[in-house]
Amino acid sequence: MSHTIHLPKEICVILTYRCNAKCNMCDVWRHPTKADKEITLQDIEKLPAGLRFINITGGEPFIRKDIAEIVNLLRPKTKRIVISTNGFFTERIIELCKKYPDLGIRISIEGLQKSNDTIRGIRNGFDRGLRTLLTLRKMGIKDIGFGMTVQDMNCKDLLPLYELSDALGYEFATATLHNSHYFCKLDNRLEKPDIVSNEFSKLVVELLKSKSPKKWFRAYFNYGLINYAQGGKRFLKCETGTESCFIDPSGDVLPCNGMNSKMSMGNIREQTFEDIWNSKRASEVRKAVDVCNKECWMVGNAVPVIKKNMSVAIKWILKNKLRVMMGKELELTS
């Protein structure tokens, strides 16, 4: 047993690898989990309390018929829960939010209608997602928004989709192409990274022009995506497996979802979470994270360290907000 380290502040729970979408950047739908093999309420009960944030994701998490019971179980363990979904199961989402109106919902929309429906392989997916969001807003649900994975095919929709979300008062989360065991893909790549980066730059400028400090930090995160698209080293050291972790549908505790092959610290079906977290195996996995050279920049592995290193982000924000006000170009430095 290694020395005791603090429990994670954020956990992402991957409920299932079943999915009704057929996204071009994610092949998880080709490798679905079996419903009777996925983590149960009893498994999820083992997760620690006192968390800052829990993200529920998939696959498509609303395929799980027991999602309401799962949310009920997780609520006492964390200050905030956000569910990432493709928004197709409108009725299930609405029912859950009626019961828990403080939930966060992020609907993955990959651009405007043509781009989204082509990338996600769901007929009328854009309409379904937008109608779900509009219904949630009418219900008074506040923590709702879009999530977009930017690639060559949809990068020109990045700014219009942000402007749409901003006009509607929605949150706007972004990502770009990554490869890992989680996506069951190792051949995602940006064909024209400069064009994609330019579209991200336009978004960063708009975020910095905002009066919202939250959007200024989003600008910093999106600048990290530009840096990643250009093949740069991460601005901040990755601390997945320490500040945050993932639980996969089999119950394995993973440091992150970005490694090419799955690296488990242990399984919550076999041990307590605390025993896994402080185990020799967990220590070995953290050492692997320390020397990982993938330079991933995703919400799950970037946001926890941004929060931990606020002064770095604030310095960048102040410098580049001033540059934007003076009509100068952004500086690609941390």
C-alpha cells in the first residue's frame, strides 16, 4: 500500500458504451457493452462523497433505464452533476430534469444541421437536440448547453453555433479530435489544423470580449485546444488519476479516457474506492500518466488543473484580453 493521497475532486462516470449515434470520430457504437455487464447501483454507491463535480456520460447515458436512480445515488456525493448526451431521448431527459431541476445537461451538437446530422449519423439529430434544449429552457432548467467536437468537417460552424448558444443563453463546451481506447479510434486527425485553429481563434476572441469571467476562462481552455491542434505541449501538467478519474462501464477506475490502451487502477466491484485509490497499482498508473506524451487537452483532464492553477490562466486572460481590446492578435503562450 502506497502513502495515502487525497481523493479526486472530479469523477466522470461512463455508464455504458451502448449508443444510438454513429459518430465519425468515435467508434464506441461498434463495440457496445452488454446491459447486464454494466456497473450497477451497488457499484456506483462505492464512489466517494465530497466531490466537486461528477460528469455522467457514455456511449449514450440515457440508454440506461436506471439513470434516475443513478442520479439520485450520486447527488449526495457531489456539488454538481452534468450529463453529456446526444439529446435524442427527449422524453427521458425531460422526465429526469423535472425530478432534478438542478442537473446540468450538455447536448452534443456538431455544428449546424447538415454538419451535425452527417457527423453523428442520427437523422434529424440537430432538430431533436435543439428541441430538447428549448423544452428544458421553457421548464426553467438553467444549467444547459451545447457540446461540440470541432473537426475539419464542421469547424466553419463553430462560431455560428456559439453565437446561437449565446443568444439563447446556453453554455457552450468544446473539444477537438482525440484518439484513445475510449473512442475506440486511433486514426482521428485534423487534415487542416491551421484552418481549424483559425476558427478556434475567432471563438477565443469572442469569449474574451464577453463581460463574463466564466467565458474568459473558457477562452483559455479553447486556446489550449488550438495549442493541441497545432501539436504543442500542454500548457499545464496532466494530473488525471490524482485530481480526477473515470469509472468505466465494467467498474474499472481509470486515470483518464485519453490513453491509447486502457490502464486500470482497480475495479470497484472487487475493492473499495479508497483501497483502489491508494493501491500500489494506482501509484504505477500515476507514474504512467507522468510520462504520457499524448498532450491531450479535454475537459476531463484540463479543467481540474486549470482550477488548480488559476494564476496561470488569469495571467494569460489579462494579457490577451488587453490585446483583444487593442485590436492585436492573440499570443499562443500559456
